[in-house]
Amino acid sequence: MPDQQTIRDGEQSVETDHPTDAALRFIGRINTPWRRRADCPRQGRPDGPECTIEIFEPWGPALRGLERYDRIEVLYWLHHSRRDLVLQNPAHDGQLFGTFALRSPVRPNPIGTAMVSLVALQGLLLTVRGLDCLDGTPLVDIKPDRCAFSPKAPPKPGS
Amino acid sequence: MPDQQTIRDGEQSVETDHPTDAALRFIGRINTPWRRRADCPRQGRPDGPECTIEIFEPWGPALRGLERYDRIEVLYWLHHSRRDLVLQNPAHDGQLFGTFALRSPVRPNPIGTAMVSLVALQGLLLTVRGLDCLDGTPLVDIKPDRCAFSPKAPPKPGS
């Protein structure tokens, strides 16, 4: 659902219906230091601040074994984003990019993905580094960074 | 919604309501050689077969500039997966893992993510390598592998 955010020069929105092809359930809440979008880093950094992820029941048992991983993938719902822009002017300089050529939160299905470092896992609370989203962002999924049946590897260089 | 898939020894499901905290719209269709789940590779490989991704209108203009990227992230909906398992027995050997410690398609929000090589982009059709999903899988999102405003980098070693 588009919100009241302004469209910048040249940006293009499309008319869309609002189908529910699939329904997401929020499974947790992400706590970060960033309360306004303007404060969020453009991309998470491995040396960024510690953030916490709180898992809601009944999903607690699904965390079993996650502590074996140094790096995990986090999927979250960018709940303040409009969904109807196909062209965006991200640098405010008139240069237009297609939405799929950007990692902007504004997209048809505003799902963010981040590979983060798992610092600690205690009960239903994960501590991680590497996020870039707003405080209060709804959690959609957590996965290891690689298939469970490959051997444990060190973090990839540059990742 | 759980389907009729069998639960293996020790696996644990939970009672969940089925809220629609957020609604996804499918924005395309993924075409792969794999017609049955048993045929899908466990994880996509950079030297895997070419697959195509068809983008539905009105999202075509959102592809502008994507051709600058060698690697893109693909998000898709694992439409045949049950959503209520918290513990899984993936190797059929009695060893149980939490759902969040697996990249299994069975999860509360069955969204798959893959980093793939972009081989070609023509009109509304992308050709990629590195997918592992079923033919006909609904597309949810496409993003570049990194922030648009970082310099163009070669593919990461080992990724």
C-alpha cells in the first residue's frame, strides 16, 4: 500500500491491484539503534553495532542448532515502504534506476535480506552484527548462510 | 497451510493460526529443469544449468540497470511447503535440527533466497545460473547482490 512519501523527479509509479498471492506471518521483532529511516546505514557492516532479534513463540524450538553458525541470513519486512515504484532516483540527482537494480526498501514486495554475524543466542534472543534496518522491523525468516550439510567453514573473505 | 507431507521421526510441528501480517504479490515465474522436489539440487551451483525468470507486467520498467550486475539475489515463494514444522529430521537419521538452522523449504514463511549469476537480460526475461527451485516457482523479488552505489566488483571467490 503506498504511503504518503513523496516521489522524486523522474520516478515512476505503477497502478497495481493489491493481491494476496501469499500471506506472511511475522515471527519476531528486530531491535536496532535506528529510529528514523534517515539514520539507517545504507548497508549493514560486519563491524556495525550489536542488534537483537527477538523470536516469538511458538517458533522458539526452531532455533535449535543455529548456534553452530557464525553467519546467518535474516529476512525482514520493510513495513514503512511504498510498493508501487518501478523507477527510482536514489541519489536525488535525476539518474533513474529500476527498482530491481536497487536494494532500496521501496519495492513490490518489501523484504530485506542481510547476512549478519551471530554474536550470541540465548533463549529467544539473538544478538547479531550487520543489520541496517529500523528499530521494530518485523522478522520474516532466519536461515544459516549455507546448507546444513556442508562442513563448517570460516566466514567468507569480504563477506 | 500444511499440506499432506509426512512428518519424519522426531519432527515437531506447532499449532499456528494463519495470520496475514503482510501480503505478497507474485511478480514473475521461475522456469527450471526440475519438475519434482526430489530432482532439485540441495543448493544451487554457479555452474548449474541455465534457468529463466519471467517478469510480469507492470514490473518490466523495474529491470532498468540490472544488466550492470553479474550477480543478483532472487527471492521466491516455496509454494509447496508446509509451514508448521519447528524441528526437522532432514537426513532421515533421527538427528533433529531447528527449522531456522536449516535452509529447508519447510519454514514459517517459505521464502527461498539465492545468489545467482545473471547470464542475460532480454525484455522481461532473465537467464541465470545457480537456482535450485522447482519449475513454476513464483518470483517475489530481485535485487543486485550489493548496494548500487558501491563500485562494480568481480564475483566473490567461492560464492
